[in-house]
Amino acid sequence: MDKVFEECSGRPVDEVRPLLTRHWTADGGNPIPEPHLTQWATAISQGQRIVLQNGG
């Protein structure tokens, strides 16, 4: 997520969404489901860093 944040912070959500999807699936991951994709893209667009934690 840091790489996407560095590339996309402050950019329009419509630009962040495809880049976020591309980075997320680059290593064979499943696509980000809605509403997470829009929420995360909006947060990055607004300059908020996304931190994912393992839920175990």
C-alpha cells in the first residue's frame, strides 16, 4: 500500500482505483472487493495512508 500511496496521494479517485487494483493483483492476489476498493482509493486520494493488519 505504501507504493500506491506514494504514487497516488492527492490524485483523483478515478486515477487511484486502477493503480490500486493493478498493484494489489500484481503478485496474483484476488481483486479488491467493493466497497473496499472505493474506500481505500478515496482515502489515498485524500492523503490518508492505508495500513492493513493481519487479523489473527
